[in-house]
Amino acid sequence: MHTPVRTCIGCRTTAPAHDLVRIALTQTEPPRAIFDRAKNLPGRGAWLHHTPECLDLALKKNALARAFRTRVEANELVIPA
């Protein structure tokens, strides 16, 4: 059976999609990044390891804006429990 592989936007390593957390954009103005727990929200998604280190790397490298191809508000984005 095929397992989808995605790239973490923080550390840039690949992993099976079930090992990563999906981040999606809200349709508000300005767009806000939120964790997509069900992994089924519409639109582009960004994938991230479930670690604070990868989240910090993604925020430091402005990877969310690059992945979503737009300016993103992510100041309240935290790894879900």
C-alpha cells in the first residue's frame, strides 16, 4: 500500500504524512495558519514534524509564507498536544 511522503517545512526532511502535522490557512484577512488535525481543510497545506524545534525553524526561516505563497500570521501557532 502506498504511503504519502511529505517534507517538513522546518527541518526539510521527508517523512510519511501520518508522522507530520498539517498546517492550513484560514480564509480570514489576514490569513492565519492553523493546525489541521483532521488533515482535510481545503487549500494548500504545509507539513511539519510534531516538535517545537521544527516549528521554531519554520518560523525563523519564514517557511510558512513561502509554503503558502502569501503573508501569514503565525504568532499564535503552537504545537497541539
